[in-house]
Amino acid sequence: MTKVHARRYMIFAAVLAAFVLVFWAGCSKDLMSPDEEVPENSAITNPVHMSSLNKETINVRGRAEVGATIKIYVNDDDYENEPAGAALSSPAIPNDGLGGRYTVEGVSLGEEGIKSIRARVTDLYGNEVARSDAPTVTIILDQTPPPIAFESIQGAVWDTVESYWESGLPSVTVSGNTDTSASGARIRTGLKEYVATLFDPLPDGIVNFAVDVPCPPLSGGHADTLMNYYLESFDAAGNLADELLTLHWEVEGKEEELLQDDGDYDNHNNTLQLWPGERVAVRYQAPTWANYVTKIIFFNANDQEINDQDPQAPTSEPFLAWVWRTTLPDSMPGPPGNDENGYLPFPDKGMYPEDEWITITFPNAVAITDNAQYPNKKFFVGMQWMVRENPRVYEDHSEPLAFKTFLYDYVDGWSIHDWDTMIRAVVSDVPSLDGKGREAVLAPMRVRR
């Protein structure tokens, strides 16, 4: 060996000796003497004590002294038996001073029921945690889904033959039942979930629940749709039971409650005739997607004037068309949505035929600004008389009446009346219908929804 190599060897030996001394100084145990200390701070961190599981095979995780052997036993199996699983505890990364971490994979829990899971911890020197002090958790293995049963729908007509809901309300309530093993219930459709607003356990073990489900926003151009709803009950272990509700919805448009007109326009037994300056308004509820009022449709009644030449000749005088906003969801008509003078559809006499539906298109669409969220997108449409008895608007007193027509006079101001006034509103999602927007006629008639 040359002097150069000898010098390098001596330097390496010195560095190695220093490293060994530093390592020994940093160890918590004296490696030259036997370790007789029982491992401390051992624990099972997963599964959580008194939790419910629905998997027969699980992974058990926890903490133990670095290098210790962990054997898992289920339901106090004797230590002489084969463990349900075993692993070594490895240093925690990052090291948090609490020892190592371990994962024992593939631990079989057996059949359903209450399970005791015990960790047998033995360190590198054979020191073992006493059985009475061994980390132990108790869990419940539950693989049985709770029952689920559909009962009824409130706020809608349920037809099991055609499978549709008929509703004029912004939401319906679906009722069902399960038992006390369930922790909750809900309805799902696609990515949307509606959790039960009522969950009422009864003494006999039955649980009644009710779920509020909003009606889907549909337009007249896309009125038909088929939706799959799943009525579900679930428990703390994650078991799930479901019942499929396949429902067909139809809607052309909707008034606030859709309760009055049956669509039979042949039995007009009265006409609305007001004094100049008086106004009539009908309150409507726009669907979620609607942002503008674009048109008013009304039935122009026969004024009963005798004309030997043409008994059905139009005799309509001018009137003002209005859109009013609401200040509160259930208030009387509020500030006008169109200009202060309303819109004058036709200034000349004889513009529109009688005994026909007449469409008035606003030159500028009126924004619905009451509230952006259904079911509070409410507004009023109507007209103001400029000439006595003009226009004449039919009332159809078909049962049941909805009491949704409002009258303004100079004595009492706005008041509500039991007229079923034949005035409709047309709404759109865009201010200009150029073939790209969605449009719906809101009619006070009951329709399938």
C-alpha cells in the first residue's frame, strides 16, 4: 500500500468511526444492552372505534414502535391461532415523533355483527404489549341495506299507468318509509340529490320520510321529457337501497298555481268591462330559465254591438298593455316593467277581430327582475282601459277558481278578485326571439307537468 492510499484509508476509517459514535449517541436505546421495555403508544387508527362498516375484508392501520411486528386478531381469537393479518411498523414519513405506522391488509371480519379487532404488538427484542393493554377497537359489520318503499306524492297527481306527475306547483313532496337501521333518505336524478326534509322514526321501528323535489324547468318548445329518479335509503355503514321512479313530465307553461282554467273557452258567461283608467293584472310565475316577458295574449270578446253589414266587425278601441313587477313574492303589482305610460298596441279602431285570441308583442322585451330563483320569479301582465268597455276580455268561471286576477280602481287601489281572466303571458330566456331563444306561454290552466 502506498502512502497516499494509506492516508486515504485512515481518513475514511476516522470518518466512519465518528459517524458510528454520532449514531449511537442519537439512539434512544443502548444497542450494547438488552431492550426490556414494552412498546408504548401503540394504537389502531383505522377502522374508527364503534364505526359501522359494510366490507367483509378491510385494511387495519395504526401506530407502533418502529420495526415492531403487528398481528391482528378478530373477536378475541387466541394468540395461539393464526392472526387475521400481520405487518411490520415502518418509520412515519414525515417523522412526527409518534413512532412508526403500519397497515395490515386483507383482514377478514367474517359474518355480520359486532367485531372486536385487537393488535398484538411485539418489538424487535421480543417485548410484547400485554393482551389487556393491546390496542383494540370495536366495530359493527353491517352488510344489509335498509328497506325502501315509495308511498305517495303530495302536490301532484301520480299516475302509475302512464308514469307521469301532474303538478302546477314549483315542487312536489315524495313520501316513503324505511326502518330504524337507516340513517337517512334522499332522491337522486343525475348528479342532483335531494335529502329528506322529514325523517321520523316511529316506536314500531318504521321510519317515515318526505323529500321535497323541485319540478324540472321545461319550456313550451321542449315540453316533454323522461326522467329517472332514484328513491334511496342508506345507513351509517354505507349500505344503500333504491327504488326506480321513471317519470314523464309535460308542461307548456305555468301560472303561479295553475288552478283555475280547464281550457274550455266555449262557455264564456261574463266579460270584464272597466272604466277608463282602471287596470287589470294577472299574476304569473315564470319558469327558472325565463328572463323576459315578450308578449301578452288576450281573448278579444265580442262587444255585442249590432252591425247589419258585419256583426263580427272589429270595434276595439285603444288600450295600454302593461308588465308589472313585484316588490315581494306575494305582493300586489309593483312598479311597471315597461315605461311609465305602458305600451299602446293599436291606436286606431278596428285593428283586431273579435272572438279571437290576440297577441300583443312588446317592442322591447321586459326583464323579469323580481328574483332570479324559482319559485319567486313572479310578475303581472294586464292592461289599462282607455275607453269604457274596451277591450272586452272574457272570464271563464270554470271550477276551481284561483283568485289570481287583480283590479286597480281609484278608490281602493289594487285588490284581488275571483275572475278567471283570459289574459296570458309569453316569456323567453332572451330578449329577442330570432330562433335561438326558448319561449313559453304561461296559461292559467292545469297541465301535466
